[in-house]
Amino acid sequence: MRIMRYDGGYSRRKFLADASRGALATGVLMPLSQAIAQHGDISKAYPDELLSIEGYTKGRIKTGDEITAANVELVKDLIEPIRYEQILKQGRRLRVVKTTTDIMRTSPWEYLEATLRNAGKAKFDARGNVVNAADGKPWIGGNPFPDPKTAEELFAAQTLSWGRHDGSFYAIKIKNVGADGKVGFEYECGWAELSAVSRVSMEPKPYWPEHLDKLRYQSVFFTKPGVYRGTSFLNIWDYDQSTFPVLYGYVPEFRRIRQFPTNQRFEPLVPGLTLFLSDVWGAGDPMYTWGNYKIVHRGPFLGGVSGGWNADHPNWEHKTHGGPKDLSFWNTDVELVPEIVVVEAEPTKFPRAPVSKKRVWFDARNQTFAGMTTYDRNGLPYRSFDGCYGLYESGEKKVMDGKHPYWSWGHLTCSDIQTGTITRLEQVKAIEGVHPSGANDPRMYDRYLTQAALTGLGSS
């Protein structure tokens, strides 16, 4: 019997064959990076079975259908273990939308332009940091490894630029839902992150000369509830990925700034949350505080990589469902991601870490973070982190980031499978009416990212 080269199982055989050789060459019918460079579209790199949910399930699930407990077994291999359990046992649902093939809809425009412009110019230096190959200086912008060959290349790109803007401010509402379905904690906060290097939109480019040894400045401050109003934290990241960030905090009750132990990154910043600093963007710690990176899986995936913006709500707020009181999960759009790359890593510089390893799902199309599962010290699934991104564009409605629609995350779900608690975060239009979400604001550093700023954040 002769097997057709591009029959329904060809993709699986290709992924397995590559894995047996220890190879990572994204794309199935042709190299993915070549398809993107030539067409700006991923379609030429994948067979039909990986470009639509209809093709993958042979019509048993269609675009517009929901993944529920009744049909999740058809796509069990496309979902992380904790999301699968939530769908099967807790009433979580996922609505399937069309697969995105236009690469320019999957990240900020300027970031993607820089990725294409600077392809092939990056390397690791002797300390394992990403540098510009021509002069050994810090990276100049965009994804340094758009055609990744190793787990380290995937993680390096994610660690260098979390939100893929030079500067981002996220106005955030948070609710923590218990196993009983009741909301136990509610917070409103602002989150700022600003790159000192690899800048593609904000002047000066590609570096901020006075801060050339830094990777990013990142802060978070709380405005609600009143008891935590003004509580704020500032992370200052060194460019060297073997160095822990400096962490400052301001607690209004004591009216002073103090420096916190920076390696305690597996604790919530405020009570009740299942979100830790280590979790952020799947790469919340410097890259070499983790180790033993390896690729453990390749294949298709159901990811929330589009449809994350709710244009119909004036403050961009999202609806919920599932759990005992229909408050546990966001209404989420997912699409069939043709190829996901799962990387495993261990917390080698955290002797008291409550996790033994993490697995991070990367969308091969643009290497964005698509999901994460951490495992406890016994190797059992512990916590998960999944979200939904998208262009902030819906029909005639759009939020502009310069000349192009804003791209960002819309909502996140952080779940502790062992306690049943869930932390839901959503990016809203603004908090307090004076802290709006957006990108590349030149006032960001002075307003949010200095020790002096900490004393006023959330207290005005």
C-alpha cells in the first residue's frame, strides 16, 4: 500500500520525524520563515488539515462551533491538560474562529517589520545574551530568531520583548474566583513595561543610551480595593540574563520605598492571586535563572491568539461563563494554530521554588506565548496561564497605535488546578479614568517607572 505524501496524517508524520532527529524546522510543506518572507502569509507552509478546524476534525467541528465537554475529546491533543480538565469538568467553553494566516495581524506592525528587516543579524554572545552579530551590542529590534532552531532561541525572543511594543501600559481588572464559584478578591491595577534596548517605535532607537545595560523597566500599582491603594512595585531588569532584576516596592502604610528579595518570584504580590511574577508572559524571570531547556512537543493547537478585544463594551470588559456561578472563565475565541512548539524548562536558580518545571506553548507563526503549565515538586500539573490576544480592530471600530491598529492581549486566565482557584485578568480601556491602556507613550518612564513615581502611583 502506498501512502499519499500529503494525506491527512502527513503533518503528524513530519512532526514526529523532525522530533526523532532532534530538529526544529517550522513549517510542513515549506519553511515557515520562507513562506512569510515571500508572501506575508503562512498558508503555503501548511496543508489544509492544519489551516482550519473543519480540516483537522474532518468536519465534525466547524468554525463558529464551541468546544464543550460534549466534543472536547475530538481535540484533546490540541489543548493543555488543565484547560482540558476545565472543559470536561467545570463547564469551560471555547468558541472556534477562523485561523489567522496574515502574519501582520499577529503582532505589532513595527515589531514585525523589524523582525523581517533584521532577520539573520542576531547571535548569542559568550554569556548567552542575544546581541547584534555585527558589533556585539544589544539586540536592535524585532524577533532575533524568526526561524528558531532551539528551545533557547524561542525563550530568548520571548524574554527580550514581552508585549512586543517598546512601551506598554495595561489598565487591568482582576477577579479571583474560588472553587465554589464565588469572587473572593477584586483588584484594579496598572502595569507598565518599557524597553531600554531593541526599540523599534520610540525614540531614541534602537537603544536608550543612558540605559544601555538595562533590558526593561516594569512596574505594577494597585488602585482598588482601598486597603491596597497605592501599593506598587518596580522591577529593573539587567540586560544580562543571568542577573536577577532589582525589585522595589512601596507600601502606603509605611510611607517608604523598600527593596525586596528579588528571587522570591513564586508568591502573589497581593493576597488571593494565583499569578506570580515568575509567570508573566511565560518568561517572568531572567532566562538563565531557569535551565535544561528542551523542546518536548510540536503539533497543532487551539490557541486564543485572535479575538481578544471586546469592542462592544465601552471599557472593553469581557463576559464570563462556567463554574458553579458562571463566573469562572472568560468567553474566549480560539483558532487552530497550525504549529505549536512546546518548551520545557526547570527553575535551576530557585532552590525553594514550588514548581519542578514549566511547559510553555509557543505559536510557531510568530513565536508568541500561547500558554503555560507549571508542575509541582511531584511532577503533577499545578497551575496554568492562558490568554487571548488580538488586533484591537472590529469592523469600523479600532484602537490605533500610531499608523496601525493596536495589538495586545485582551484577557488572561491563571488557574490553580490543585485548589480550584482561578484568577481572571482583563485589559480594560482605563482605570480611574486617568490611566488608559496603550503603547509607546514617551511619558511612561517618568509617570510609572521610577522610585519617585512609586510613591504616587494609585494614591492620587
